[in-house]
Amino acid sequence: MTHSARPGLRAAGLISALCLSALAAPAFAAEHEGDIEVGAIGGQLVVDPEAHAPSTPLGYKIFEGNFRDLAGGLYNTDDPGFVAEEGALDQHGALLTFAGLGVLQSWNGSAWVTSTAAVAVTIEDVLGEVTTFSGSGVSAGASSFLAQISGIGDIHEHLDFDLTGADRGVASAYLITLTLGSLTDVAASSGPYAASNPFHIAFNAGLSADAFEGAVAQLAAPVPEPETYAMLLAGLGLLGLARRRQH
């Protein structure tokens, strides 16, 4: 998808799009099941402030989407959305942004691995600018605006996620990593909130429900401590010694 705008209209278009987004937010932005709840604690943006979502051993929250939900097309979805309840964000009028981190990962049936060049995931911001996640990294769009905080301190926004590339029809799952930031206004270079901690969105793309949940569960699996590895190796060594003595 290609988007273009004359430079003289860009600022006006941004303000118009974000104001419409804020005005369209319901009076009470109740959390929708599966959406990413956003809040602020101690001046920092926080995803999942009520701790409902699973986490990786590093503390990255894990959320889910489905490229085959058919709502936006065969390889598109606008879920999960982003929601903040009334009063959750006190910097009214400030802009929320997103940024991609790392590389696109794919599920190969037993592990998460770096994706090939034949597939990519894109996010379209509220202005239609596209950020692309691939196996070689993240290519940011000209903007990455998520929403504008309303006058009652809430947001409710759904962005478009697309699966692209020659291999997009291959059944798999995909993982992107994001962080949320803020800007005081369209002309600002900084915002009222510190950036959120990174979080993941895992997308199903044709796997069975059980296979997809197994892939997600591996993200949340605890990493064994070094002492655990040492005990395992010692146990294997003793087992090998016992077998040799039997022969």
C-alpha cells in the first residue's frame, strides 16, 4: 500500500487524524478481551498494568493476534487493539507512538527463529504510514502514531497489521516486539511519559489453535538457571558411568 501527501498538508493531516481518533473514543474505554491495555505508573507508560497477560522470562508481556481472522482480509487483522480506561492517562492531548525492536521471528514447529526474507509484517499508523518488520530488522515509517489521549484520559485504537511476502500463505506464527512512547504534540521531539518496556505480539497464520498456543507457551517457558544445567549434566554423567559399569 502506497501513501503520499503534500508536505504543506502533512501537519494539518496529522492533527486532523489524531483529533478524530480521540473524539471517536467512547466515554469509557473498557478493556476489550485480547486488546492491549495501556496505563502509566510513575511517569512511564505501562502495557498490561493489571497483569493479565503472560510474560516471557525477561518480563516482556505477550499478546496475540490472528492473520486468518478474515475481518480485514486473508492476511490482515486489526487486532489486538490498544485501550486505556478513563483516567488511566493524565496527559490529555498528548500523542502515543509505537516503535519496533529487533527482528521478525517465525515459528518453525519447535522453536522461534529469525524469519526469512520471503515474509514480513507491517503496521499502518493512524496516518497510513507503514512500519515493516522483517528478518533483517525494522524499517520505520515516516511516522508511527498510535492515538491521542482524550480529554478524559482514555484511548481506544485499532491499527492495521498485514502479513506480506511470497511465503505469507505458509502456515506458521510470527512474533514482533514493540515499545510505546509519547509526544507532547505533533511538533515535539519528546513526550510526557517515559517509554514502555518492550512487549511481544504473536500472530497466528494458519496453525491449529493447539499448535499456536504451544508456540506462545514456549515464549513464556522459564529459562533454566545455570545450576539446573549443571545438575542435568552431572546426572547424565552419572547415568553414563552406571551404564558403563553394567557392561
